[in-house]
Amino acid sequence: MWFFSDEHRMLQETVRQFAQSVLAPRIEQLDDEESFHREAFPKMGALGLLGITVAEEDGGAGLDAVSATLAMEEMAAVDASTTLSYLAHSILCVNQIARNGIAEQKARWLPKLISGEHVGGMGMSEPEAGSDALGMKTRATRQGESYELNGTKTWITNGPVGEVFYCYARTGSAKREISTFVVEKGMPGFSTGKKFKKMGMRASPTGELVFDHCQVPVANRVGDENSSVQAMMRNLDIERITIAGISLGIARNCIEVSTRYAQERKQFGKPIGAFQQIQERLSEASAWYEACRALTYNSAKAFDLTGGLSSREVSAWAARAKLQSAQMATQVGLDAIQILGGYGYTREFPVERQMRDAKLIEIGAGTNEILRTIIARQMLGNDVAQA
């Protein structure tokens, strides 16, 4: 992109080398076994990736959303699963504590999260509150110097393996009276439920967080009581932009693999890339990828120019980037499988895994349907869009 700085390009190359040397050798085994690449996190920490958006005075790298998106794309081109766990850790947990916590809270949790000693996640979705996040049922009731949390969070990336979770709970009767709590592994009444078996993103553990009369100190509340909705929505914007980066990485590698295959594979005495149907699939994939890449990084730049503040315009940019990139990556993955034919359907090549991984992004961080609604409301206004 024209606005990438020398720092951005250096980060891109550093992460690309990390992905090839650390992530690539393990991903096929991890996907097969549905295991977690825990050892990668301290190595990410040593590169400054786990606190990529955290200010330097708080122990982070002090970089921007463009940088975070670059890191996602480069890692996802090799291992989208570990990249998804990285996003949940660095954007949904670490970034939120750094942005919304007080000095004592940042000093308490950030060092081990930024080093990779601890793995973090976020608790927002619930069995009956996915797209309708404000419909959550988990409740926190104050009892002196602690809160009692009751409820269940589900579809939680890093749920089965994490130590620190940035969780939302209802603290009042009104729909927007929601507060934030940092819940730590080992707290009384806190447990992790079942680990889900998934079609894709199999090396990124997903599960439940269960609060059964869970005792959380008042000191673990982030921000004022009943004040978390704005911060929650603001973080959705950077989540959608950076997860679009994962789609870009998946698509880019699928295009590279299928292009090489089309050059090498021969049928009827010539490379299959000589056939117009193959050329059409490759050229359409390349054009769609480049369009989504421009949209995603421009969205990241727009987010950075606002200082990370949420606005209807930035939210719509983020929604467009995530909507188009997710659809693009799934289709590019399917086309790559088709170009490779029988080989594409086997695990001999990575495209079948990457297609499975790509599909998740059409669902998580806001379904395609919800994103279309967000975009339409920004274009038409709430009164017309909801009529």
C-alpha cells in the first residue's frame, strides 16, 4: 500500500520469516490433532507482536492497526488457526486492557500477556446472544468488594487454554448497562466448558467460559460500572479490520499455490494454465484479493486516523472490509481446490485446510448478514434501514 512506512515493511518481513520458520513446520500436525501451538506465543512476545497496539510505556510495541493487520495477513498465509488465537489474545484481550484499564490493572496483567507467559481471550458471545451482543444474559451482582458472576460465554477463542479473559456482563436492568471484568483462571466459580470440534481453525481452541457464583474482585472491573458498551463496539471495529487481514493471508497463499500448480501441471500436452477457464479463475481471484486488500488497509488507516475512536463511518469501513474479504477468501479457497482437482481435495496441499479456515470468518466477529445491516444503516440511516 502507498502509505506503508519503512517500519511497516520491516514488520511485514519479520513476521513473514517468523511464520515460515516457526508456524509452518507445525500447522499440518496441529490441524490434524486439533492441538494448540502454545510454544509460539513466547516467540511472538519476543518479537513484540503480542502487545503490538499497546503503548511503549505500557510494555508494548506502540504500533497501529495497519501494523496489526499486516501481522495477521503474514501469519495467516501460513497458519490461520494460530493467527486467530493471536488475534483473540492481542486485539480482544491485550488491546482492550491497555486501552481501557487503569495503570494498576495494566501493570498487573499486561507483562505476562505481552511476554506470552499467559494467553488471553475475550468473553462476549453467549448461547442466546451472538449477533445480538447486547442481549447477553451473564450477570454480575456486586457484593461488597467483589462481584458474583453467573452465566455462560460460548464460542470463545482460546477458552480451553487461556489464563486471562476480558469478559462482559450485565450489571443493570437496561440493555446498555454492561460492565467489563477481567476473569482469571483459578478464580472460585470459574471453569471452562467443553472444547468444540470444528470444521476449520482446528488449531485454535474454542470453548465455553462458565461462571457459577464466580467471585471477581471489584479491582478486576475495567472502567465504571454500566459503561462498557462504547468500548465494546469500538473494539469490534479493529477486530473486524484485523480479522479481514486473516482472510487476505488465506487468499494470498491459495492464489500462490494454485498459480504454481497451473504452471506445472500438464494435461493434453500443455500446462493447465494455458486453458482459459483456469486463467479466468486465477485472474478473478487476483483482482478480488487486491481489491479487498486495498479496502482492508484503507479501513485500518481510517481507524488509525481517528485515534481508534469509533464512528459510524469507520464502523461501516470495517464492516465492508470484513464482509468482502471473508467472502473473497472462501471463494478463492474453493477455486484453488478446483484448480488443483483431486490433489486440492486431499491434505497433500494446504488449500483444503485454508478453505475450511476461511469459512469461519464469514461467521465470527459479525456474520455477513449483520455486516450488511451495519453498512445499510450507515448509508440509509436507521429510520429507513429499519422501516
